Amino acid sequence: MSDPLPTGSVIGILGGGQLGRMLALAAARLGLRCHIYDPGDAPPAAQVSDALTTAAWDDADALEAFARSVDVVTYEFENVPAEALDRIEAICPIRPNRTALATSQDRLTEKTFLQDLGLKTAPFATVDDLAGLESAVAEVGLPSILKTRRFGYDGKGQARLNEDSDLPAIWSAMTDAPSILEGFVDFSAEVSVIGARSLDGAVACFDPGENVHSDGILRTTTVPASLPASLQADAVLLAGRILNALDYVGVIGVELFVTPGGLVVNEFAPRVHNSGHWTQNGCAICQFEQHIRAICGWPLGDGTRHSDVMMENLIGADMDRVPELAASGAALHLYGKAEVREGRKMGHVNHLKPLGSG
Amino acid sequence: MSDPLPTGSVIGILGGGQLGRMLALAAARLGLRCHIYDPGDAPPAAQVSDALTTAAWDDADALEAFARSVDVVTYEFENVPAEALDRIEAICPIRPNRTALATSQDRLTEKTFLQDLGLKTAPFATVDDLAGLESAVAEVGLPSILKTRRFGYDGKGQARLNEDSDLPAIWSAMTDAPSILEGFVDFSAEVSVIGARSLDGAVACFDPGENVHSDGILRTTTVPASLPASLQADAVLLAGRILNALDYVGVIGVELFVTPGGLVVNEFAPRVHNSGHWTQNGCAICQFEQHIRAICGWPLGDGTRHSDVMMENLIGADMDRVPELAASGAALHLYGKAEVREGRKMGHVNHLKPLGSG
């Protein structure tokens, strides 16, 4: 393996949203610099980074200049176009690797990969046209959920199907995008494991957190999760299998359903994950620093939890609560986004309690 | 009082060293931006800040443009020239206030202020010339320590006087700078209290830490300090008196000697302090965020300690230990300084243990 990147090295981050911003803050703690690549205007990560390239994902010159100016490239979201990655990868390593990204970018590939690993997933069937939707419904049953194979996040690109759903109307609203139909899983809780794998193959996981969603968006994550010890161990082992199978380098977020028959994998994200934000105040080394350490070839840090935490997302008008939260003793994390919009993640807050007091 | 500065506001920081850098990282967590003013080349804080002004302390135009571009100004070191502060203050509030700065900038003013508050200090006498040095020695005794009244830090501008010291040679080496002679205090430990006071006068202190110096530079700070509970309370009360007497807004570092007769104040620094770096990994809200909250008119955060911590400075060639420390499970904080020099503070590391295990 190559040597760890020395302090002063430059990390290229594709995407300048809040995840890129918090990666940049963690990199700074290790004396590393960040260069953000983002097509948008005033990305939040640029406020705390050493350099910014504002250019489109298909700007070959900008991508190549960016790749030449950094020592390693990572990404804060999984839908970076493949052609952009091709240009970068010809010049500079991308971590986590392309396999991890390609696997998670497509729900069909992802589910097939998980099943091939022997892990449980929701029942699913591919849907490429209306006839396919009808046969998928016959196979998977109702209620179920239709999801585009690519480019979905926070509940977008999804439709719930019930007994009385108008299949042609729903299919037409999906604009013919290749999709899968997923059966519902009867779960008692959703938990996620934030795992990390270093360049030399060491694996470390944070304690599983218990997630609550609403309208398809994560609202809270609580550690410890209400999970029997055996399932806690299963969750960690399962994340380790995924990391090793992908020869992964960096942090991964694995979402799991807790069912009477054990853990069912919902999906994984090849990046730092909203459900891991509690680690910023619950551990000496948070998920963002763990990711930076891994992609720079550093040893993983100690992710032991020192406190119980309830992480709460601040979405849209939740920003009105900031004055009250600032006075509450909780740890605020705001993303520096100028405009508050409905459904937009504006920040989060970590409520701490002494270890074991929950 | 004025309203708290909203997220998106800009904090001007005078000085772009490691303290400015860690202030900027803390400000970012609250959605606030930073603008660094520093005469030097590539100050570490600029790597993580939204804006940088590179200009001299006597550049009136640059100072005024800087002051107009920010919402509040703070400083990372106490020796900012008064003329620069005059120009800024005509346009923008400076926190902590000028009184705090002026008091701490001059060892004579500082000691007089502390004595007027009824606090104990080392015995001292003013020294303005060689004759004054001789009479100060007669008054304070030997061994003692001669210190310039202004511009000393990390043991610079100091000389130790023993029975066989050559007073004329020592005085001439001080280049006639107005000085004070301080008697030695027979102390069993040096502790410091990091206190904070908000714009509306609320005071909060972190747990006292125990400091070990060598060659005039802080090496380690350990919490909890080996201090009886009554002296812990005294330390906090004393810091509160200083904060209130100065009508202070922000974080202060108060260094104390533990003696058989109680606590003796060594000095205070009107800023975040090296001996408070342990708070970054020992508390939900660290000293840097506490300072940012205070100067922006926000409520103070919860500085309750959740872990025992030993903070160790990385000075000069200590950087060679970074690979080993990175693998040790400790929390590293590196300052992004390109050049390693002997005696230069390059970073620090926080070693955590569960609360009460020390």
C-alpha cells in the first residue's frame, strides 16, 4: 500500500453541500486542505475550504485541472456522473472506489450484490415498462413501493402502490425510468451502521443508531439503538462483509430493518451518512474524520462512544428553533445555507446524555 | 442588549494562527463565516475561512475595509496594536472589549487590577531602569523573574535572576523595556480555568485543568486537575470575578498557582487558551465555540465534561510522532503549518479516558 498522505496534502471533494462541509472541517483538524468541486453557486463547503472549483460535471478541462491539483478525490453524494469520474480517475485516485459507487448508484445492482453476499433484502422485482410493473406486482405483492433504479434520495423518485393504485398513471409519472418494485418489510425499527475501512483493510464500525423517518426524510437517530446485543453484533459483521466485498476505503452508511427474522438490508450509501452525525458529539473521532483518515491512508481512529446521543435534523422551518436550541445545552451544527426551503436540510442538533443513562 | 448575530453573519478575527483557525472551525459549526486579518503569508486560519485580508497592522485602509465587511471583531492574540483597534472600533464592535485587552497587555496593569479585585498574585515590583532593577531585587528578593511589561509570550521577554546573576548584563539584554520583577511562588501545581461570559452577563467555566510547562511552553494539560473540591470552586469563582469586573464578553484563560495558602493568580489571557484545548474532545461545547457564541451574542453552551482528558502539545519535532499518534486512538488536532520549527506549536493531541477513570 502507499504511504499515508502527509499533513498539508489536498483532498478533492466532489460536491460542496453539508457533507462536504463537515468533511472539510474534519480534514482541517488533521492539517489537511480541501478543494471543493461543485457546479452550484456558493456551496456551503467552500466557506471552510482552501479552494473551490465552480464548474459543470461535464467540463473536462475543469475536472482535469481539479484532479491535478489534489492528492486524492472523494465525493459527498453517489450520483456523480461516470464520465466525470473517468476523467478524474485517469489522474488521481478516487476513494471509495468506482465499484462501490456503481453498486450503490443502481438499486438493482445494489440488491443483487447484497443477495450474492448472502444478506437479506426486501423482496424485489425489476420494472422496465408497464407490463413489467404488472408482473412485478404479481410477484412482489401489494402494498409495495416502486423506486427508480438510479438518482433517488430522501424519498424522491418513489411511489407507494396500494390495492387501488392506478398502475398506468404511476408508471407514467416515473417517466419510464428503469425501476424496481420493492415489497414492504415488516420491521420493528430501522437502524444504521456507520462503518469504515482503511487502505490496509482494517474495519471499524460505530455503534448502530436507531432512525426515525418522516416523509421519506431522516428526522432523528438515537444511540444506543434499542437492539439486542446479538443483533448489534450482526449489524457490525454485516457492514464489515459489505466493506470487504467492495474492497472499500472510507466510510459507508448501511441502513437496516430490524425484523423478527433478523436484520434486512435496506440500502447502503458509499459516503458519510446523515444517520452518523451523532458521532460528532458522541465519539472522539467522528464519521467525517474517520472517512478522511481512511481515504488518506491513515489508520482509523477510535470511534468508541463516550455519550448517549439523540441526533435531530433541522429541516426547513426548524431553523426557527435555533435560538431555543442554542440555549438548550445541545450541540448545534448549522450548514451555512443562505436560503431556508421546505424540506431542505439546514442543520442538525446532537442532544447528549451520559453513557448508559438513556 | 443587541440581538444575537444570525447564522450567515461574518466574524472578523485578528490573527490567523492556530487559535484563529480553531475559532473559525467552531464558527462554521454554527453556520457563521470568518474573515481573517493577518499580515503574514498563508496564515493557517485562512485555509478554513471564508475570507482573508493580508495587510499590515498599520494599514488604515485595509483595517477599515475589514471592519466594514464583518459583523463583530475578535482577536486570537493580545498584542494587537492599539491604533489598529481604534480604527476598527470606530466601525465595528470588538469583543472582548478594549479594557480587557489593555489590562492584560501590560503585566503591571494586570497585576494591579488583580490585586485591586482582592486576588492574590506573586509579589512584584516595577523596573524601568537598572537602578529600579536593583531596588526591585531588594524588595522582591531572589530568585525572582524579570519580565517585560508588554509583548511577552511562551517564556519570551523573560529572565530568571539568581544570587549570582549579572544584573547590568540582564537589564541590558531586556533592551530597556519597561518591566516588572516577580517573586517566585512556591506552588504545588499550576492550573488554569477557561471561563466565558456572554453578552447578557451569564458566566460559565470549564473544569480547571492542570498544566505542565517546560522551557516556558505549555506541554500538557490534564483534567481533572489534582485539586481539592474547595479550590476547584475557588478557581471558578475567581475567574467569574475577573470576567464580571472587566464586563468581559468571550472566553478568558486564567492561570493559577496552587499554594498552601490558596490560589495565586499568575496571569490571564483575554482569548481562547492553549490550556483549554482539551475541551474540544472533553465537552459537547469547546472553548472555541463558547467564545464564538459569546461574542455573537448567543447563549453560552453546555461545557460539562463528559470524559477525562490529557492534552499534549506537539511542538517542533514532535510532528515526527504524528504517525504513531494517529494510530494510538487519541484525537489529533494539527494546525496546517507548512514549516516545522523548533519550539513552534504545530498541533496538539487529546488523550481521552472515561470520566472518573483517571
